[in-house]
Amino acid sequence: MPLRLVFMGTPEFSVPCLDAVVAAGHKVVAVYSQPPRPAGRGMADRKSPVHARAEALGLPVLTPKNLKGADEQAAFAAHGSDAAIVVAYGLLLPRAVLDAPKHGCFNVHASALPRWRGAAPIHRAIMAGDTETAVMVMKMEEGLDTGPIVATERVSIGPMMTTGDLHDLLATAGAKLIVNAMADLAAGHIVTVPQASEGVVYASKIDKAEARINFNRTAEQVHNQIRGLSPFPGAWFEAAGPTGTIERIKVLRSEPAVGDGSPGAVLDDNLTIACSTGAVRLIDVQRAGKRPMQAAEFLRGFPLTAGTTVKQS
């Protein structure tokens, strides 16, 4: 039986879930997304990916700045929904909103809870060198990602996988998972399991200061930082360009490599850079204002030859 649903989401990660819920035949009576924000070179207001997709599907979109006010909460309750689906919405849901749908609010979260509760679970899992994660559906509580689990899909993290790669994989898995969970809810046999009390780790928002590469760390740590911050915000280092000007170079893909030298030293003509132990070879890089390119193409216009040392601070 189709459910009457409110969908709440903002970034690209949420879009497959919205598409899947609509395709499953549920009635989405309202879509909530964060308000349009300035973006691009012209800094014109841009609708979120969920906002744009919802409009393309002919769904009504609401973009309140928050849900703390009585008017916003009354409007939410007036939808008369069976449930709300929340996928990276980005705003706090007060108790009045959590309690408004008949069966509550269900969140799609991109980690193996209780590990990596919070804002940046995909980035943090890769940066920490995790080899496995999950996407989960939980019934929401007032606590930060503390609710009981409804469904789980575990996913391996390969040694070369970036946050962008894992993002897409978990978004697709999450879409299938939420459709199955809503089918169980409609059938009246959804089951919730409390989260474990041990193993709680928080995935704090990525700070811009974390993006600078410190080659005084091990090759494994540097590699995990690079892939964990790719494609956004992108790990970077500085080096003297062809004219001697210091430029910022974003690294999008790397691999651990054999090599030994002072941290930050370029070891060969293939963009292999020494770390405190071992080395990393940079595969895909991007100069400021330029398109991404492979190392060989980059080196033709920005020679970083063996013996060069990149800027460390």
C-alpha cells in the first residue's frame, strides 16, 4: 500500500532516495530542502540538487531556514504524513517535527552506526583507513544519529576508493534500502534494533585546515587523506610553478609507492613524493582554475623534477 510521505534532503546524495521513493509509488506530499544559496562565479542563488529534482518531478518544495517556529511545525504537521524520510537534510528536527508523522521520521545515514555519527561519515571513514562501512536506515530520535536501526547494507571500502566513489555507491544502496524499509512499514512489520552502546565515533564536519597535505605523516595517512577529501574539498599542497610563483595543487587520486627521502621531496619524474615513511604517487591533480589532469599531463606544464621539495608550511 502506498504511503503518504514527506521527503527531506538537500545534496546530491539524497536524490537517488527521492527518485526511488517516487518510483515505488508512494505519494510524496512535500519535499523539504535547505534554501537556495549563492554559488558559482556569479554567486547567484542556486537551488539544492534535491530542490531541483523535486521540481522536475512536479513535487511541492518548501525551504524554511529552520523548523523551530510554531508556524513551521504546524505546517509540517498539516501534511498528515505516514512518515518522513530524511536524507542529509542538514537542519535539526525538533521533537514536534519528529513526532508529527504517524509512524515517525526515518533517516538514511552513510555509516555503520554507531561509528561515524554526524556530518561527514563518508569522508571520515576513508580518512581513518576503514575497510568497511555501511548505509543504514534508522528511526530518528532527538539525539545525533542515536535512533534504532531499521535496515543495513554493508559496503567494502577498497584501498583506492575515494569519497566520491563511496558516496555514489552508498547513495545507490541507500535508495534501495529506504524503499525496502517503507515497504515493510506499509506492510506493518517493520522491526527496529537499538544501536550498540560501544564503538561510538563522531564524524565532525570537515575543516578547511584539514585539506593541506602534511608529508611528514606516513604514506598511508597521506593517501587516506587524499582519497578521503576527493573530490571535495580536495587535499592540496603548494609548490613553485614554472614562473617561480607558489601555486596550490589539489590532489584527486594517489597511490602508495615505494620510495625513501625527506618528507615532501619529489623522488622521480612520475610525481612520487616522499612521506615520513614510504611515499605516494600522485595520479590525478588539478591546478587552481584548471581542469583535473593526470600526472604526466600536469608535469608537462608544471615540472616537478626529482630533487624538488614541495612547500611544507
